[in-house]
Amino acid sequence: MQNSVELLAPCGCEQNFYGAINYGANAIYLGLSDFSARKNAGNFTLDKLKYYVCYAHMFNVKVYVAVNTVIKNSELNKYFKTIGEAYKCGIDAFIVQDLFLGRTLKKLFLGINLHLSTQAGINNLEGAKQAVSYGFSRVILARETQISEIKQIAQFVETEVFIHGALCT
């Protein structure tokens, strides 16, 4: 496993998007109007997403889309359609809350890159192994994960940790 650090910044609105890129983020994550756990953020719309992805990629900044709410049966079609539209924009990865949707998303969207959200509560190696088996290339660890566990997990799969220690705001 490669040992590198990625500075990933949350972008709840257009101003944060440009600020993160201008101040050196390697990657940004953003939410869309639907299916984002950061409901109170300004978020982004699908109709302008392609522009933002192209802009970020000009500066070698990756764009991850958080589609990380609990998805009800009645929302599945709209969820898959939303991911499909965003996928066409060149998104680098999708942050997903539901471990069990991983395999379905991998079947529906060839080559999709999935990151398992911190909301899935992964904090040990066995959980990380399950995430990989469901098609996730990265786990975003629970904030409670101990450093000794982080080291083990990071040897197995690409790992993301929060450095601020608080809930998303």
C-alpha cells in the first residue's frame, strides 16, 4: 500500500470550492441537492457539476461526491439516476453510506470508484475487509478509531481519517 497523504477539503458551496482549490487541496468533496448528509450546506446541482469537475481537474484536484444518506426503497431509482448523472460528469469517487449498495453500484456503473462513508462506522480491520468485498476502494474511518487500528486498516485498504475530531459542520 502506497504511503501518501491527500488533503481533502469539504466544499459546502461555491465559495468553499474555489477556496479549497486556491489554497492547495488535493481533493474536495461536495454534496448534491439530494442524498447529501450535509443537508444544510449550500450543496451543488447536477446541471453545473460538469463545470466544477472540469475546473477542479484543471488544477489536478479530485472531486468526490457525497451521496451518503440512508436510502429508502422508494428513493433507490432516483438515487441511482443521480449517481449516474454525476458519474457522467467525471467524478473521481462517490462517498456512500450504505455498505450493501456497493456491489449494485459497481454493476450499474462500470469503473465507478467508491469510498465508504464514516457513517458506516468502520473502525477495525474486519469491517474494512467487508467494505473491500462490497467494492469499496477506500474506507473513511469512524472518528473513534484508535491509531493502532488505523495502522492495521491502512495496510489493507486506502484509508481516510478526520483530523479535526468533530462532527461535520
